[in-house]
Amino acid sequence: MEHNSTSYQDRIKDFDWSISEKELGYKRGDVLNIGWYCSDRICQMGKADKLALVWENSAGEERKFTYNDVRRTSNSIGAYLRSLGIKDGDRVCLFMDKIPELYIGFLGVLKIGAIAQPLFSAFGDESLFVRLKDAGTRAIITQRKHVSKVRKILAQLPSLERIIVVDHDGKKPLQEKEVAFSIYDGKGVESLDIFPTTAESPSVLHYTSGTTGQPKGVKHVHYSLISQYLTAKWVLDLKDSDIYWCTADPGWVTGTSYGIIAPFALGVTQCVQDVGFSAEGWYKFIEKCKVTVWYSAPTAIRSLMKAGDEAVKKYNMSSLRHLCSVGEPLNSEAVIWSERVFGLPFHDTYWQTETGSIMITNLPGMKVKPGSMGRAFPGITATVLDIHTSEPITSPGKVGLIAIKPGWPSMMRAYWNNEHAYKGKFKNNWYLPGDRSSIDSDGYFWFAGRDDDIINTGGHLVSPFEVESALLEHESVAESAVVAKPDQINMEVVKAFVSLKPGFNPSGDLELEIMNFIRKKLSPLAMPQEIEYVKSLPKTRSGKIMRRLLRAKEWGQEIGDTSTLEDDE
Amino acid sequence: MDDMREVVLKYVIQEYLEEGDDDINYDSPLISSGTVDSFSMVSLKRFLENKYKISIPDDKATPEAFDSVNKIVTLVKQYL
């Protein structure tokens, strides 16, 4: 099959984002509403009866939605939110597992001009609280299995006026501010006055972890569609006939940019599986749905590798024609493995919450260098900057800070309530994602690591500060330091160094208790996979914990300058 | 065996099930259903090791081996 993307050179020649605008029928100054583009427009193009979403869960339940179903159902959700007094600019949190209400509800929120705030449903009450408080969220759409977390924090969230439960079964009474709403009641709303958002109207608020301080709300606007549409068409190579599977959860940016917005804007059929990980379960799903384009993550790919080649051979994988990966560096072994078992390489893609869409990538047809992130997407000016001078590095192979020239359509517009942190992301008119890389003589980027203490575990960023703060809330913990520890599957996992208060003794049971404490309070991702008890933590003379030193030990690296160290344990 | 099954089932219900989750039994899928995610599996492994004073090698602690209470019990018994 011919690729949507011809050659890299052809694509970068005379590139302009207006290519995407023209294909979407958008002209500067027009109304631009992602909710409308992802449903109503596709129906108007004659695809109302085409399948938009095929969903199944672990119990074997299956649901299918055509584009007309998505249009009407998102209208229903929008109309219902309006009836509750939700208006444009209000933040509406989507706190659900990967159920249809999440995908379609996202569009419904956007259709009324409100801002969609998706949050990972495995977040504990503390993680949920800080994000809802910061955003001043007015309504949350959730499931009855997660509503208890909301109840725990409701009294501290005066802005939160409505809790919408999408699967209320009447067995237990609803409580204060809770209302029941089901997308399966009635036939949906045929017509909705879609709020006339424009290019710069806020659309999505995703929260991401920072090295210090609380998580930051990354504000995106409706114009992000221009980048998301074209990158999905050229990088993921999505075509009208494709069956697409993005394994990411819409609680994170991949799950919204390429799990909702891009595939729906392109009018393709996508499949969603609301289950946990199992190699055979995934292969079975690909075989059953006849998935053609698959967008996954290195952690999942390495888990599939671990399950062995025999598991793949039991299933018919011949429908697959294009594979992509995102979230963390894709190791060369994974690319070589996928070529062997699927006859196709995984194409790495590099981007992050703040960029909103793919920045550096391997376009279909481009030579894939296993282990490399690929080259800058057309229209993206990317380089690496010298760590000391902040000037672009011209020597191939020299590691520096990845830097991207601002101005692409899906670039974040702000950190919510945090102008200072937003300004800190730029240097010499370059946007700095916080990663280090080198560039080879062919223009391919090679990832070299984070430039800060943030932990990338399974493609998700975890703030050591957030985990350390939560650890201090455990009755036994006097001091804590959290660093990344290398891991074969997840690339990195959370490791905590803990000193105990008098009266508490190190033990395996206490370690488990602390692990579970963090898992429930923050999330399973943030749970330390290992806790090391120490008498004291290494600090500078000014009292700052030297995470750098602890991290270096974990990675077997040089410890470096310790002249400011207060106490070398 | 029955006692161990009860202990493991009770622990899974207490630690990993959300309020509105369906009931589970000894054969209910845990990992493949998403009831216990792959990160939380580490804490479940640690619980088994502490409780039964065993060490389960990492390469044996697979999502498949942890996918139900009965499978977990079979795994644990190999290291008692």
C-alpha cells in the first residue's frame, strides 16, 4: 500500500501548515471546534454510518459507535452539561477508565466550548485533588467505581459543583452534588448549538509532572487540530480504510491527541480495549479487529518481547501494516524484534504533553535507524543546544539539550496559573522539552536522557517531588528522596530512600505498607518499586537533598562533585 | 491450599478493588482485566514474599502467572 507520506525531502520542501488547514477546510478566522471536526464534519462528508469506535472490555462486552452515533452522543453530553450550567471556558474533568463515555464525552465537552481535563483513572485521591484544585474544575464526569475518591476530597473543592456518574445503577444512593447520566438512555440529541470556538480558544488541560512544585496544567487550544491531523496522516499513515488501535489511555496526552482527536478528525475506525495487559489478549484483539495501524509504547513492546515469539505465532497478525511507538526511547532490540515477528519495524515518535503532537519521528518509507527517534517532522525546526552556551550544536554526535523553535499549531499556550514555569521552558527563543539528545550526520536524533530529575516510567512522567511529599505524610517517614532506578521493561521505575522516625524499624512489612500508601494516594505509577532504608540522606551544606548522588549510584555513574556534601553516609 | 487461596483473595479485594468493582473469585482474571495493573503487581509480589517468606524470581513473576488467585497460589507453592 502506498504511504500517505511520500519522501522526507518532498515533505519538507515548501512545507506549510496550511496544507492541513486546506484539507480540513479551515480558513483563518473561521470557527474551529475540535468536537465538531471529529464528528459532525465526518458525517457531513458522507461517513455518518461508518464505524468510528469499536470498544470491548475484559468481560467480553462489545459496543460499536458509528460517526453518527458519536455525533449524537457527544451532542447529548454537551446538552446535558449545558443543562447543569456548564459554559464555555469551564473546566470539565473526565475521570474514567477507557470506556466509550470518555472518548465521546471528550468531544461533548469541547462542543460547548468548555475545557476538557482528562485525568488518569488510576490516580489516587491526592493526585486527583491537586489537579482539580489547580484547575478550579467545575464538573467531573466519572464512574461509580471512582466516585469514592471524589467524595473524599469534595469538601476541599468549592469550585467543583457537579459530579456526573455515567454508570449509576441505583444500588447505592447518589450523594451531594452527584447526578446520574447515561449515554445509553434515549437516542441522543440530533442538534446542538456548537459553541463558536476559534483557533486560540482553550480546548484541553492536561497535567504533567514537574521537577519541583505541583503538577502543571498544560493548556492547549482548538488550533492544535491542525498539527494532530497532519502528523497522524503522515506519521501514523492513517487512511480511510484503516482499523487503528492506539493503546494509550486518554488520561495522558497520547490518548487524546492520537486516541481521540486525530483518528476521529481523519474519519478512521478505531478500536479500544478497556482491559489490562496480556500479550495474548493483545494479539487476539489485533486478530479479531483486523488492526492495520498500531500505536503503542516501548514498555508494552518490551513486555510483548518478554512473552516470547510463540505467543505471536498463535495469532494472525497479517492485517498489521504500520507500527509506531511513543512515550520513551524505543530501544533498537525492540525495532529488530518487531521486524522479525511482525515483518514491520516500530517507528519511533518523539513528543510530549506540552508539544501536543509529534515533533521528531520516522516517517513511513524513511530509513529506520533502530534506536534513533528519527528526524524533525516537516515544519518543525529542532536542534540540540550546548548545555553551557545554549547555542545550537553543529558537530554530529555531540549531546545537547533538545530545542524546538516555537510556533507549531499544537504547542501549549500556557501552564495553568503558572506563567513563571511557562517562561522557564524557553531559552534564546527555543522551547526546551527537558531531554538530551545528539544528532547524527543524517539529521537523526538519538535520545540521551532527561535533563532533570523527572522519572519516565513506562512512558509516564513522575515527579520525585510529588512522591517525596506524599512519603512524608506516612507516619513512619522522617525524610525521603526519590530517584529513577533502571528497569528492563519500564525503562525507569521509582525508587525511594527513606529514613525513619524514632520508634519505627525497617522491615519488609513496613516497606509494603509505604508502597501501598503511595499507590493509593498518588497512583500505581508513582509507587516506589523499591524502598531503601537509610539512616540519613546525603545533603548539601545548605540542607538540600542531593538526589543527583543517589541517582548516580543507582545507574552506576560517576558521582561527580561532592564538595558541597554535608555528610557522606 | 484453601487457606492460602483465601488469604490471597482477601488481600486482592482489600487492596486493589475499587468500591464499585464487580466481585471476584479464585479464577477471575486480575492482570488481564486491569483489576491489578502491572505496576501494582510489584506490591502484590512483595506481599506474597513477605507473607510466605519466599523469594519469587522476577522472570517468574509474569502477568500470566499473576492473572488469578489460583494461578498465584500455584506459583507461590513452587517456592515454599
